[in-house]
Amino acid sequence: AQKITQTQPGMFVQEKEAVTLDCTYDTSDQSYGLFWYKQPSSGEMIFLIYQGSYDEQNATEGRYSLNFQKARKSANLVISASQLGDSAMYFCAMRVSGYSSASKIIFGSGTRLSIRP
Amino acid sequence: DAGVIQSPRHEVTEMGQEVTLRCKPISGHDYLFWYRQTMMRGLELLIYFNNNVPIDDSGMPEDRFSAKMPNASFSTLKIQPSEPRDSAVYFCASTLRGELFFGEGSRLTVL
């Protein structure tokens, strides 16, 4: 079965601290992709970072990095030096093969991150 | 590019009425996805298209839901008849091969 699991429904972190949001996945595909999206209270979905299954280096985008551990099937998001504006819902997503070799993208249940001043 | 455009942004309707949500994907994108977001169920994949062809509609909750993509620049999600439990935010998203680009969503309230 293809599945994304985010086990932390909510987290509180002090401003300027680093935070790790957990994501584990399950797929039998050899080629797949992992994404993280941020959804602030305004509701829009903002793309943060992407990791391909064959990428040997962990992806980084500014303060965001993806800790990709293929053998453990985990793709945790690390936010360094958290800011008040990081308070939002964070979703892990996976692109996998679907019917007729067309890819589909499925999402985890999300983690609500709250940054304390 | 204008991004993925969804309409209406907000819809309030009464139970039993037909609802049509619209989506214009980013030009050149060959995948289009419809998701539904609720507090209870999170982000559910309803249906997705590749090159205007529906690939997998197994996420469509019931026969009351239908989706079409008559051309590369337009898709609709229809609910007929609508029920209160259909109240949710419906997102349309498109992609070529990389990340999904989301529309701003259509917030549906069925009374």
C-alpha cells in the first residue's frame, strides 16, 4: 500500500530553535518523490522542498532541509532557526506510480507547528 | 503565469442543490489533481487527470461526485445532489513533473 504517515498532530517550538517534523512513507516503487508543503492559516498551499528517491544528497532550500533516510523510509523536514511566520500546518507528500504509469501525489495528515515568541 | 485558478472561492448552497467547481491549470501542465480538505479527513485525493484523461477516480466518495476535463485548460468537479457532509475546501492542483501548484481552493458550505 502507498501511504504517508505524519505522527505528530501538533508541535510547539520556541522561536529561533530548530524543529524536525516527522514523515514516514510506504511504497514499493523504486522511483518516487517526496515533497513538503506549508499551509498557513490563510489556507494556501506553499511548496517548500522536494527529494527524489534517487537523489543521494539531502535536499536543502534556505532554512529548510529534508533528512532523507531511504532504508528507514523517512523524509523528515528540518527547519532551522524557526521564526514566528513558520507557524502553520505542514504536509508531507509522495509522488508514486498510479494507473497506466501515470503518477499520483498523496498527502499525509499534517503537523500543526506553533512557534512561541 | 497566473497560476492555477479556481472558482468560485466560496460557495454556500442548500442540501440537494448542484454544485460545480471550476479549475484552470497552469498552461503546459499535463497533470491535474482534485483534492478535498476537511478537518477530519485531511487532504484526500479525489481524482486526477493526465493529458485530460481521468486516470484514477477511486477517491471520489460517491456517485454524486463527477469530474471532467474537456480540454487542457479547464476542469470541473460537480456534486449533485450536494449534502452537508460535502462541506470542505476543494483544491485543484496541476504539475508537469515536479511539484504541485495549487489553486487557492473553493470553500464549499452545504446547509
